[in-house]
Amino acid sequence: MNQPRLSRRTMVASGGIAAALGAAALGLTLPRWLSHRYAPTPYDDLLATLVDREQAARLGAVARASLPSFSARAAARELRQRFEQRDLAEVLDADIREGRIAEIGGWLLPDSLAQLCTLAAG
Amino acid sequence: MNAFIDARAIPTGTILQPDVAIIGGGPAGITLALALAQTPLKVMLFESGGMEFDAKTQALYAGKVAGVSYLPLDASRMRYLGGGSNHWGGWCRPLDPIDFERRDWVRYSGWPFGIRELQPYFRRAQALVEAGPWSYDRSTKPMAEVAEPLALGSGGVYTSWFQFSRQRDSVLPTHFGERYASDLKRVANLKLFLHANATHLSLAPNAARLDHCEISTLNGRKFSVKARATVLALGAIENARLMLASRDVASGGVGNGNDLVGRFFADHPIPRDTATLVSFAGDIPGYYFNAYDLNGALVRPAFAPRDDFKRNSKVLGSLTTVENAVELDEVGKAAVITTALSLGVDASNAKAYSVGCGLELEPDPERRVTLTSDRDILGLPRLKLSNLISDSDFARYRMTMRELGRQLLAARSGMMRLNLKSREGWLAALDWGDHHLGTTRMHVDPKQGVVDADSKVHGLSNLYVSGSGVFPTYSASNPTMNLVALTLRLADHLKREMR
């Protein structure tokens, strides 16, 4: 019985498609492998709102240094209330409008953002 | 033309008898002399110095400073014709309406009248300081057409405007002595004496009027001036010194029956680099740093608290200017990136600037000048300035800065860092405006003020004080243009009274 044989053209084309798919998959996942990977925290839902968590953490470290009694749990509880059915832009707008301005190392920023930065500092 | 008279040639024992004697040839004295021109009044002005700086004359100002660091008393003033205008920066801005009000959060606040009383004099004062057309807060619209200003969200701070004096269209502020010397010489009813130092105010035995003022020169001549009305225009510090030192009839000094002369001294603290202001969009217009010529008015913006914000937040006046570009450290960069990204703003071209300011102080009777046992070569006791500044003065300014920072965030135009927090930090950054204020404060009640609403010394029928020493509260505005306006008002009063 004659086995069906793959033509050379089919094999080359299949190999090309496989290579392209592999490259695409690698391209999609590579940045994630190369970027900073953070240990999971109980506050990842909140920290996910930060666009640049590394910079936020750098700023938050200054706040942490001056707030030895900072309670991450209490801050997260407060933030989750503020974020209820609202996105970051809306929360920050409300802070600014209502005068909830915090100081980190002298920098004046919306209180919720300051809390997020402090949480990001770990 | 009346040439100026060298008092060193006046024979000892001479008694001069003008209608009005003006003691001091700074902006107030010169303004008054010019304003009394073309009246029937015979006016004489006595200036301690000559036409130029002279170290021996300047040394008469030397004194002691205690408390918060301050420029030496012989360095913060100028003792020759033109007085303080010989070293001023030319910054002008009218007082705000709230400056005249009694504010329940500001001790000892309240003028005897409102801004309406001074408004008729502002335009003439503006002309005398040569600050160009009256633009100030009318500059906002036309300047926005020059270049878009830094946007602020709605709130308690707004963009106000300074104007600058410039002598005869040059870039210099108006030096009153040099600028108005020829005008003064043309005043037919004026005699101006140079090198004439007032050393004593001699009251009549009943202590109800000034009998005469004694004048001494550095070459040993002594004569007296017996005027119908005498106006002290020596500057806030020296007015108090002369009044306190004249104790032969009134033991506490002239006009000092209620121990107020010399008290309530003030100046404008000018702390440097109080804050860092970041513009997310990058460069801010050059007119924030360098005055811009707007149709003949040199203007420069400053951030000022609105009157309703002052009331609601119980803050005092302040004028905050953008000074120079600065670099951010890593934390600063992190703050800008994090905040801008979170607000959905592109801050890739963000620029940072240092911020400076001038502050209004709360009146304090313990910030004062007193006599010491040291005497100058004319025999006048030297002074000690006890300089104080309270933490609440700094804290109030910080509140205004926080509001400005909030408004920048609201507009998504920028953000701020407050650079000074501790008292030590504030004091280390502190400079002063050399705006001497408040030693002979104005109040209708003799128990609360040295002069009445007409600048006349309480209890004396013919002695007046002119200049910023009579300001009961100090505003954050620079005093020269305002004291000139107040002096023009005094001139009108004297014209009415001495008809």
C-alpha cells in the first residue's frame, strides 16, 4: 500500500508557518519574561492600576521611610472603597477636587496615588 | 530754580520757620514735597545725606539686630537723597482690599479706612514710581496672547501681576533723589537742605504739640526748625528712633504714651527656593522670569491667594514667583512620571523650576526696635531690632502653596514639591525685602496706634508720620508705590488743614 507522501513544497510551507507562529508566540511572551516580575501581594488588584509600578515604588519608598506605622491593609481597604465602580482617573479627580492632597518627600499628589505608591513600595 | 542748601553752612542757633517741615528725603518725603508744590505753604525738606552715598553719614544707621537673622541696620537702608529708593528693585503692586479689613484670624488687623480711601491716589503714585500704565491684574488676557500661561484649575490661588518702576524708560527703577532733583529745585515754595540730621523732637511744655525739631550736621552745626506742621519721613526704623530718643518732655518718647512706638516692626520675608514647580508640558513662558514690556508696562506674574481663600483658610498674603530652571533628582523624576502617567498626561518634556516668594507677616508687638545705650556721633541713641517670625507665618504660606499644587494637578498642567518643612529649613532659606513697616502704626484708638487715620501722631496737634511705618498690617505687596499713595493722601490732608 502506498503511504501518502508529503511533497517538499508542503513541508517547507508547513515549517515556515510553524516558525512564524513560534516567533509570534515568543514575541508576545518575551517582554513579560524580561520585565520586572513582582511577587504576588494581597494588593495586586490595586497595584495593577499603576502605569509604571517601578517609579511608583521608588516614590513610595520615600513615604514608607517617613511613615513607619503605615498600615498597608488599612490603606488598601480605604483605596478599595474609593475605587468601587470607579477607575484611577475618576478616583484621582475626586481627590484633587475634594482637596485630598498628600505629600511624599514634599511632592504634592492626589492622596490615592500617594497611597498606591506607598503600597507599591512593598 | 532753588539750589539745594548745604545745611553744614547754616549758622548754629538759626531758627527756621516753615509752614511744613519734612524730615527725610526718601520716596515719602520727596513725594510730599512735590505734592505741596504750588500751594501757599512754605515747605522745607531736611535730608541727612547728600546726593550720593557717604560712609560717614551711612554709619549713623548702625545698630544691633537680635533674634531672627536680618541684614545689619546700616545695610538695609540708604541715607542720602532718595532714601530707600536708591536700592529698591522697582517691584510694584497695589494693596488688596482685604489688606485694609479687620480679619478675625489676624491679630491687630484692620486699617482705619478701606481701599477706597487710597484708590484716588494710586494712579498718581504709579506715575511717580514710573511703573507705566496701570495694568496689574488686567495683564492676564493680553499676556495670554503673548504666550499661554501655566494653567491653574479653579481654586484659591490666581495669577496676579507685578509691575516695575523704570526711571525715564531705562531699565533701572526710579531713584527718587536723582530722578526728582531738578523737579524739587523748580518748586518755588520749597527749600531742600542736604546733610541735615534731625536729632531731637522738642515738645511744647504741655506735650500737646511739637515745638521744634533740632537739626545737627556732621561738621558740628546745630539749628532748629519751628514749623506749623512737621512730617517725619525718615523710614519706619528711623522715625521710631527719633521719637523714642526725644524724651525731655514725654519720658517714654514722643507719641509713646501707650508704649507703641517701635513695636509691630515688620518686613517681608523672602525665603528662597521654597518650592519646586514642574510644568508637565515643558518650558513655561519667559515672562515668568523676566518682566515683559506690555504696552509700556513691565509686567511679571506671581501666584497670589484670593481674598476668599484667605478668609476661608485663614492665611495671609503671599506673592510667589517662578525663579529659575532646576534639575530633578531620581525621586522627583519618579514623582513626575508616576503622577503624569496616572493623570493621563504626557510629561516626557517636563521642566522643573525653583519658586520664591514674599510673605505677609502677622503683626507682632514684640517684633520691635528699642533704644540702646550706644550713641552715634551726633549723640542719638542707637537701636536694637528684635526680629521675630512665628511658625504660623510659615505654616500659612505652606497652605497657600498646597492649594497652588492642587490647582496645578486639577489643570493637569504640573505639580509641586514643597521644599521647606522645618523651622530651621525656613530660617536657612530666609532673606528679607528691606521693606520696613509698622513701627508707628495707624489706628483710630491711641491705645492701639501711634498715628490716627490722617497720619497725625495721637495727642499731638502738629506732628505727622509718613511712609510704610504707619501700615497697621503689611500685605505681601511691595510698599513703595503704596506708601507714595498714602503720602499723597497726607498731602491733601495738610493742604486742607493748613489753608
